[in-house]
Amino acid sequence: MRTGVALTGAAGLMMAAAAMTAPAYAEDTATYQARLGPLNNSGGSGSLTLELSGGTATITEHFSGLAATFKDMPYPHVQHIHGGAEGVCPTKADDTSGDGVISTPEGQATYGPIQTTLSVKGDTSPKAGTDIKIAPSGASTDYQRTIDLDAATLKSLRSGIGVIVVHGLDPATLPKQAQKEKSPLVPSLPLAATSPALCGPLKMMPAGGAATGTGSTAGNGVQGSWLLGLGAGLAGTAALTRVLVLRRRARQ
């Protein structure tokens, strides 16, 4: 009976220790990346890395090849994390108006509404989504900022449906019909100003070089490793117990 009690106690201690030292889930500490491809013949490209720790994200981004000036000023390229939809970038088929440009509302069917504004300073909520005064500007940008993400954005990231969208096209590159149109978001601006120019789905990067996909499955591999260790420890305890029992019987 004492042996059984000792085994139970040892197993309990090992289980408690393993639980205390178990690493955080992958969605609590994870790295996401997006390759930014051109939309609406913008000619641009870029990449973005988002390092997530709890609800705080450190974002590093570079893009180039976009419109350089707007009204003789550096072109403001508002950008956001979109989510809550399909988690993909739109195609020409999403140009429901047939004007040759995928507008921001037309693209929302695939990438969803604004959830976080990637501004250079100040507000990062959807309300700042069209604030050109706090947007990165110029044909190319090196952007870095640490911000807190809200629950909706975190949910999109962990569900694999977060998408980076950078807006702002050169009006001269639009079809003639579209050049005359106004932005559906800010009617005082031309359609080009708020139309998407770059897009890329955010994908969770594998931890330790093992493929994990875009959900929280990376945590399964990490947890699996400590569970295997726990199992091995319990097996070792059981083996030691058997040796002690055999020795006791031999003495009797």
C-alpha cells in the first residue's frame, strides 16, 4: 500500500511540475508574416512581420513601388489589418461595378472590414482608417511600431483570416472611367486615394522550423513535447516502483 501511495505522490508531483513549466500557447506568443502583392496594377510589393506577445504586436514592414506623390505632397498610404471574412485578397472578379478598379468596399467580401489601423502614430482603431495625416507616405516605406490589438483583431489572427491591406493608387494608372470617380469612403478624395494597392494574408510562422499552418496548431507540437516528457517520467517512476517491490519480496 505504501508503494502505491508513493507512486501516486510522485506522479502527482511530476504532473504539477510539468504543468507549471508548460510553455504558453502558440497564439499567445507567435510570429505572423504577410507577403504584400499588388492590387489594381499598383506595381508595388512588400512584406510585413507581426510578432505577437499576448495582446501586443510589434510590426515591421517594408513596401516599395507605390504612388509617390499626391497633390505635390508625399502620397499617404493608409494601411490596416482587415479581418472577419475569408482571409484572402480580392481578384478582378470582385470588381462588381465593372470600372476596372477593385474598391475598398468591393474587396471587403474577401478581406473583411478594418480591424486595426497601422498608423505611424496615435489612433490605431478603425476610426483612424482614412486619416491620411497619420499614414505612412511616399513610394516606399520602412515601418515599425508596437501596438495593442483588440479582441476582434486577435481573433482574426488566431483564426488565420487576418489580412494586411495598403491603400492608395496613382490616379493616372486607373482606367478613364475610374479616374473620374470619387472615393466611396471619403467623397472629397478620388477613388484612387482609398483603393487597395497592396494585399497579403497574415500567416503564422512555424516555431522551430516545423510546419504548423495558420491556426494555433503550433501549440500542439510544443505541448506534445512536454507531455511526452511527462509520460517518460511516469514510466520511469513505475519501473523504479517495480524494482522496489521485487527487492521487498526477495527479502521476505
